[in-house]
Amino acid sequence: MLKTIKLPKILVGLMLMAAAAVASAENVSVAVAANFKEPLQDISAKFQRATGHTVSISAESSGKIVSQIQNGASYDIFLSADQAKPIKLEQEGGIVPGSRFTYAIGKLALWSVTPGYVDKKGQILKTGSYSHIAIADPKLAPYGLAATQTLQKMGLTAAVNDRLVVGKNIGTTFGYVQTGNAELGFVAMSQIYKDGKLTHGGSYWLVPKNYYKPIRQDAVLLPGGKDNPAAVALMKYLKSPAARKVMKSYGYSN
């Protein structure tokens, strides 16, 4: 005969709670600006451990994501690389009212994979000792716009115009520099930095904040996520100390 094993009541309760959590777990679909892809992956892992909910991530330029949303893409949350595009969606009635907030403030960096190549004051831009410099498309990517503002501030717009290699988003731009197709390029600080160290080696210049307009990155809950508990929970989690700690480790302000 099989012997019946009696489990302690507290253990049974915990098992039932765990089963209930699994049963109620949902998936949230997030469209995220390319600069925030890696931080979001880290945050999503913590979020899943804390809530049981899962996160599906689609990374692109903010401009392209807006176009996708306007053409019916079924995302629950949009994490933009700027404020302008979420505000535009808000004005068009394309988000859940009252959901927009700034989740991070980005930083722009000039980076090269070659150690010692980029000096700490960005003077290499003035020497002209390079053939190609990568930037993201300023019409679609806020970090690309910040790059053009920086060049204008330095009086170098005309001087570098023939050397520009333009990526469709900041992820593509990073790839141009990483592979050596461009000797240097303007990237998001979060792409090359974590926990006080360069994650891909090389050399960089952290562009002063007064060289470009603040890169305030806004999050919005889209209509498709209004009744999704995972989407509502993630929007709340992005404001948590745990999420903000991850963002800070990548160089963001918040």
C-alpha cells in the first residue's frame, strides 16, 4: 500500500500560492528604443522573478516604433528614447490617459573600439583624423538628433558632413563602430558602459549635457495593454528602486 504523506499546512499554502501565481501570469509586449534594449532585458529578468509575468521585447528606433503603432502594431507598452513621440501619441489619443512618465534620462557618448583614440574632451572631432563617423538617423532616433546638436554646438556640422555614416537606429550605429566600419561614432552611453566600466573596450568621450537637449525618455501604456495585468505591473515596476538601480548601472539618470 502507498503511504500517504501529509505536508505541513504552511508548505501547502505556499505551493497553492505559487500555483496561483503561475496560473495568473501574463505576457507583456514592449516596444523599446534600441538604446534601452539591454537595460530592459535586465529589468525584465528581475520583473519576471518578482511577479511571474514574462516580457516580450521588440527594439527599434523610436520613430519606427511610432509608425508601427500607428499602423496597428499590437504592443502593450512603448519605451521611447525621447518625450516628443510619446507626447504626440498622447495628443492623438493613442495611449492610456495619464500613463506617460519619464523613466530615464539618457547620455550621449563618442566612442571608438580603439583604446586611446577618443580623448576625454572630444578633440579628435576637430583634428579630422578619421574617415568615417557614425550617427543614428536624427529624423528617427533621439540620440542621432543629440549627435547633430553636438556637432552644431562644436561648429563641426559642415566639416564632418562628408564623413557621416548614418544608422537607422542607435543599435545599427553602435554596430558600425563595433565592427570598424566607422572609426568612431556617437552612441548611447548605456551601450558601452555598465557598473562603472566600458563593456566593449576602446575609448570614449562623455558628451557634456549642455551640448544637446536633454534626452528624456518617456514610457506610455498603450490601449492594448490597459487590461493586461502584466503591462500595468511592468509600468509600475519601472518606477521601483530595483529598476532604477539597473538604469543607473548603465549610466542613465532618473
